[in-house]
Amino acid sequence: MKYEIIFYHSGKTAQIEKTVNSELESSELELSLSSAAVTPEELAEELKKSLKRTDLVFVVGGLDGGEQSTDNVLSIILSSNGSEVWSEKLVDDEKNTSYLLKCKNQTIVVFPDDIDFIEKMLRAKIILELRKKYSLKYEEGERPQMDKITKELDSQLSGMNRVRTSIGISNDSPPRNTEGNKILKRMKTAVIILLALGCIQIVAAGILFFANLPSA
């Protein structure tokens, strides 16, 4: 699902955009466009265009309590639209404020120009609300953890070694190729990285294939 960000009297656009994107990407949410507005008229125009393109818009900055404060401007814009708007005011322990606005299938999230607060509110409330409203999947934790991957790899490699040593070897067989051991170690390192990307079965099959090739 695509979303857009409108910055209004915000001075931390790059950092905030990165923070929001980082927090939302695990929930199938992807930033498609960000824009900026410096006057109430520009904010109204940018919001109008965004809501034509997407159902989810973040408005960041301008929550200063003044006449041109974001909440006041949005109140005027949305009330003139004639649609019924559900609004929730979100306040943390330090009295920082944000707003969650819903109208039919569209959502507007209003944040102050504060990276720490945005990150905290996304994790505590906003992401859960968005997942519920738009039936979003949560991808974090689906990939195996690195320690689990390493243990599985070690188990597969030890199993491979048992297969190799169980085959009858005469006493006059040449010593194990040290260069081959170095290659195997390098392969193990590469496999750990690949396993983190979910390639367990493919890589394991490759290892078993090369490991059972006859020595030169």
C-alpha cells in the first residue's frame, strides 16, 4: 500500500521521511511521494492532490497552536468537505500531540516536527491502527534469526561430514586437501549470508553436491 507525506513548516524533512519509511516498511507500506507546503492554501492544495492518489497521508509539522497551526487548517479543510470525519487526539507523557483522522477508507496522520515522538507514536499506536484498518501483513520476524541459521548450517555441515567419513578410506589414502578446507570455510561464510536471505535449501544442496565430488 502506498502513502504520501506532506511537510508543513517542517525543518527535518529528510530525517523524518527516513524514520517513517523505516518504521512502516515491515507493514507493507511504501512511500510514493513527499511534498512541502508553507501556507494554509498550499497545505490544502497538497492534501487535496494526495487524497486523490492514496488513502493514507502523513502531515508533518506546524502543530504550534497558532492561527495557521496544522490542526486548525485541517479542521477548516475537512469541515468544508462535508464528509464525516472521525478524529482522535494522541498525547504522550511530555504533552506532545498528534492526530489520527479517518474519513471513510482514508486516513490522515498529523505529526509534530519531532523525530523521537514520531517514532514512539508510530510504534505505540499508529502502526497497529493502520494494520487493523487496511488488513496489512506484518513481515518482521518471518526470516530466521542469525543464531538459528548458524545452528542449522552447522548441523547440515556436520551431517555432511558424517556421510563423507563413513565411506571406507584405505590407510594409504592421501592426506586431506588443506586447500579444500579453506574453500569449505569460505563457502560456510558465504552460506551464512545467503541463509539470512532465506536460501537454506538451495545452498545446502549446493554444498552437498560439491562436497561429494571425487577428489582430484
